[in-house]
Amino acid sequence: MFDLGWTELLLIGIVALIVVGPKELPVLFKKAGQFVGKIKGMAREFSRAMNDAADDAGVGDISSTIRSAANPMKSTVDAVKNAATDYASFDPKTDTGRLAGQQAEQAKKIREHAEKKAEDKLHKEKLDEEIVENSNKEASKKRKTAQAKKVKQSEGLKKS
């Protein structure tokens, strides 16, 4: 990126030692390292966000379609491999078929468990909302009752 060699780095180090001083030099390098780390983290996050946006836009599907159109022989070979893999996964006598069946069964169990957890969470959230709503209604009723008592008391005091 910057294409710095050992001599350039040595020269920068000597200049930094003279300008900053030996006491403050480790602090300066620590701060510079933290700054570079933050910049790298921001760059990683930006790159990840751009890749996610590209995936959401369907760029991967388009690029695979273009690649298959540019090289029809490779796409044909890939289709044959996929067909062979699909066939092997349905033959329960082979090790691959057994493993595929076990994986499918495990995936089904995981999916069912996740669905149950999601339903439980939604049910709990609904109950929590109902509890909050009921407590708000009760608090509102209590406030109205207290206000009505105050009004009656003030009317009683006005009559006296």
C-alpha cells in the first residue's frame, strides 16, 4: 500500500524519537496502533455492509448467471455433478445417502425446535403486552376514581 522499506521505517522512527522524545514515543505508537485498528475495523464493517447490500440486491445470482452463460461447458458439468449429488442423497444404502438422511432429520428437528421457541417467545410477548395493557387500564381506573373523589370532596367543601 505505502511500499515502505526498512530504511524508510528506520528514518521515520529516528525522526519520531527526536521530535516526540523517548518518554512519549511508546504512547504515540500505542495511539497510532489503536487508530489503525479502528480504521481497519471501520473498513471491515463497510465492506461487510456493501457485501450484504449486494447479496440483498441479487448480485450473486446475476454474476452466477453471467458466468454460466460465458462458460456453458462448466455449467453443464456443474449440473451433472448436482444431479449425481442429489441421486446419492436419495439412495439410503450408501454412506452419503445415510448421512444426508441423518442431516435432513437433524435439520428438521432444529427447524421444529426453532419454530417452537419462536412461538413461545411470541406468546410470552403477547402475554406481557396484555399484562401491561391491563395494568395501564387498572391504573387509569384508579386515577379516575381518585380524581372523582377529589372533585366530590372539593364540591363538599364549596357547599360548606
